Amino acid sequence: MSSPFRTANPWKGVGYMQLISNEAFKTFVFTKEDKQAVLAGKPLDGKKMRQCKLAERAGVSPAFIAHLVSGYRTTCKPETAQAIADALGVNLLLIFSPKTSSSTGRIAS
């Protein structure tokens, strides 16, 4: 039995979500460069979330988040993208753009 409070899937017909850029994603996530800056004495940006914490909150592996940060992976399912955006507390469209799947494209987790 479905909840009457749930809305219809807003991403119906969307095959996958494409990361706008890993640089845009890095504005929300603590990176190796941030760690080096902190070790060099620069103040920590308290708005950035650590990758392990983001992975835990979004229900994905830390490696998946690291791959998005590095640019190794750039796509994921709409549900995964929404979970990441929700965990970060930002609008999904700030970091991902919807794409339709092609017959040859493989959808990432």
C-alpha cells in the first residue's frame, strides 16, 4: 500500500543523471586538496561534507563518492543523485542534470 503523501517520481523517463562537473561537486564535498589546505594552516570550510559522511547519508559507497569527486564516474541513477543532493541539502539541479538513456549507454549506480 503506497503512502498518500508520496509524490509521483519526478524523474520518470529520465535514464540517468549526469554530473554537471566534478568541480561543481567539489564545492560541496571535502577533498584531498581541502585536507592539504587545512594542513597548511588555512581555515576549514565548514559547509563542505566529508566524503564518508556523504556516502553514509546518501546510502552509497565511499568509493562511489570518491569517483564522482575525481571525475572517474560522472553518471548515476536519478534516485542516487536525489539521495546525494538530499544528503548535501542542496537542489539536485545544482550538481546533476537529467539525461535520457541511449540504447548503448550503461547506467551507473
